[in-house]
Amino acid sequence: MRIRDTGDLWWKSAVIYCLDVETYMDWDDDGIGDLPGLVQRIDHLAELGVTCLWLMPFYPTADRDDGYDITDYYGIDPRLGDAGDLVELIRTAHDRGIRVIADLVVNHTSDRHPWFRSARRSKDSPYRDWYVWREDAPPDTSKEVVFPDKEDGIWTYDDQAEAWYRHRFYRHQPDLNTANPQVRDAIAKVVGYWAQMGLDGFRVDAVPFFLADAHKGKGDDVDHPHEFLQQLRAFLSRRTGASILMGEVNLPYEQQRTFFGDHTGDGKHEGAELNLQFDFVLMQQMYLALARQDAGPIADTLRTRPEIPHDAQWATFVRNHDELTLDKLSDDERQEVFDAFGPDKDMQLYDRGLRRRLPPMLEGDPRRVRMVYSLLFSLPGTPVLFYGEEIGMGENLAAEGRLAVRTPMQWTSGKNGGFSQAAASRLSGPVTEGAFAPEHVNVSDQRRDPDSLLNFVQKLARRYRESPELGWTTRVEILDQPHAAVLAHRSTWQDASMVALHNLGSEAVRVPLHLDDAGAGTRLIDLLEDDDRTTDDQGRVEIELDGYGCRWLRVVHPGSRRML
């Protein structure tokens, strides 16, 4: 095994952690999280095993979409700090071995951005064609709306411009015309600026919308949208060779392949585009499997996952900062998940997802919660954690919409969960209450408890980093065994191999395994428990698995020199 390869393509075996500066740690006690507060908590991330920090938008904003309505791509929201604070964060994170990436939100701007303010004033504005306009009344576009509870179409008439402008999202977020060469140059300048400031890459927001058909003005390139993504990746690689683009692409697998740069479907690189893409398909099938307590949907999905280029990677996740979207499930399948994990209408959002975190969905059962995070880290790909997942934070359904899962981080059992000393009314969001309130769920208590979820997730991160086959395997092997509730999968890369077992059911079982390449003397070393099994001369072994149990079994052949 050429272990040096894992350093060159670091994103294939990273542990990524997403947070919003505004809700993470308030150091000046004004009620809003800030960059100095985040710097003070870098060691928490380092101890957890995080190797890449993903920052949600920290730019100046009109703050009508939690920072995703940007008014200045080159600035820092003054509530969060200044450029010097960001440099200190990047410097401190790098010192701890943590790379830093940030959201790149270039599908749209705020309607208060200077570009749009100029564009709406005159047809002769140099920024007019930076946005997408039409002068005739649009047809019904209600079915194209991303947020059906807020908008009834994707075009809004602007009195000042005397034209309609397009907005795939909210009306206060006009779409940039990304087919315009001037817009593309501006986006590249933004990327280059933050790369020069020390960022190690970007999570690209809403990629399919970002590359969608645009204005078709003179000189616009709408026929080859992927060429822009290729150019952006090449530009970033020239500026900082180890930087990444991690894309939000919620599409079926066959369509996702093209965003890796594979345009013929053979798993090869023809045009480097995104380094990582979130695996929304697998995530949704995982929740269906959890609802049924049947591992079949996960196994079937892993079997059909397409081969991807060598330096590309899937980003796996349990939750993110948006609603838990279930849009790729059938109506009946989605209803199964709703019935199991969000039966109340208030728990659902846009008729396609849930605004809940995992522990409350599983009624706080620590066995199931741990099993799910063990599954996350064992799936082939790069695991992505959303802040608070490491301690089992819950949601606050009193918050509006998606904000239910974006509550302040819970550091202690004290006032406001140790997030801030400000009055509760001044906080950036309401603290979670009830069974998942800070007095029950917080970092401080769990740091001192060897049996806590925090310590378990630390172990998972450490074991994942010690097992490059989990990130580098090209094709996972689903192992035959008789239990519908059990997922048995094997990941192999060069001379490294691991078998992972996860029981989605409540009943304990004995799992018979047959490893074709094993024989007498082949050992299965459990990385999560103190256990060591040996296969017989036919490569067979039986493993006990508790209800909602999980095992990571490193395959060690005689003569192996791997660390155990």
C-alpha cells in the first residue's frame, strides 16, 4: 500500500466538519457567534479528529437567508469579525492539521448586492447582463420553485428595471448569469482571492442551478456549461494545487457522474470538475432502511453506485444544514420515513423532507445513534459531520423552517449552553429545549465520560483515518448473510481490507461470513471492541452482533505488517 497517496489526494480520506460561525461560539457575548470564538474551539475539532473545516457563509449579507444572500463576496460579516480574524482562524486550524474550506454561493446574489443594484437601474448598466432578465410575462413556473412555502414562481417583476428577473430560490436572491464570460471572470477572482487568503477550497452551493441555462446574451456560453466548472477547477488547481471543490449535486447517480468530469460513463477523467459530491442518493436510502429496519435499500444502492474517476470522491453524511431531503424516494417510500421519523406535519418541510436531527428521530436510543454514525464512517467515501452531531444535539422545532437544526452549539450545561452570556433574546437562534437541552447534551460533560457519544465519534474518526481502504476502495463488496436487518460490506484497497457489520434491527443475531481470500490463520481484528476472530480453513467465521450493533473487522492475513 502506497500510504503517500493518501496525502496527495487528502480529500479521499478526510473527516469534514460543517459549522456556521454565527451559531458556534460567541466570544464577545453579543449573542452572535464569531471568528474569535471559533478559534477558541479549534482544539475541540482537532481532538475530535476533524481534518477539514467547512465554514458556512461568513460574508456580508442582507441576512434574509441565513447568510446565503451575499452582498459582498470579498468581505467578512462585521458581526462575525474581520479579515484578520479569518486569517487567525485559518492559521490556527492549519497548525492543528485542519484544512479550511468555505461556501461558494455564486448561483445568486442578494438583491442588495451592488451588482444587482446597478443592473436594475438601467439597461445600459455594465452589470445588466450579469443577471437573467425577460421583458415578456413568464409562464407558470410554480413547479420549478425550490421553496414552495415562500414563492409561487421563479420570475419576479422589478419596477425599476421594468423587466422580470429570474430567481431559482427566493425573490430577494436574483440569479447570476453564469454563462456570461464577465460573470465567470468575477467568480474566478472571488475564488482566487479567498485561496490567496489561505482557504483550501470551497463547497459549491446548488451546482446544477449554478450551471443551468442562462441569459443567452451576446458572447454567453450556455451550450457548454460544464466547461466553466472545468475551468474553475483548473484555475483553483493552478493557484493552490491541493485545493478542492466539493459540490452540492442532488441528482440521480448517472447525472452526477458528469459533474465529476466523466461524460462518457466509464469512470475515467475526461475533464476534471468537482473533487467531491454529496451522496444524496445513499443518504436517502439509508433513512428508508432505518425506517424499515431492513438493510436492503443501502445494499442495493451501494451495488449500483457508479465507478468514479480516481481522484474524485463521494461525500457521505447523515445530516446537513438544510432540511433532510427525501426527494429521490417514491411517494410511498417518503411516507414510510415520515411515519417513522417525522409524523407531525410541523416536523416536515416542503412536502419532501424533515427538519429534524437524528437523535430525536431515533427517540434518543444511544444504540441506534451510535450504529448510524458507525455506518457513516464505514461507508466508502469521505464522512461529513454537521456541528453538534458529535454530541447528539437535537433540533428546536420552535425555530422557523431549516433553522430548526441550526441552533447554538451546546458547550456546557450552563446559561445558553455555554454558547454566549448574552440574554436569550439576543442570541442568533433559540437554544434547544427539552430532553436534548444543554443540561442533558453538551460537550463539557461528554468530554469527561468515556462512554459518551463524543468519545465514540472520536474513536470512529481515528479508526477511519487508520483505515484508508474506507476512502479509497473503488467498489464495495456486499457480503452474503441471512439477516435482512444486517448490512455486511467489505472495503478493500491494495493490501488493506475491512469488513463492517451493522444491525439495523433490535434483535441480536449471529452473522455467518465467508471470505473468499481467507483461510486458516486469517484474523478479523475488531477496531471498535476488544475482539479477535480467526477464520477456518475455508475462510468462514461467525460473528455475534447485538441489536443495533456494529463491528469493524480488519482483515489481517498471515505475514501482514499493518498496525493492529
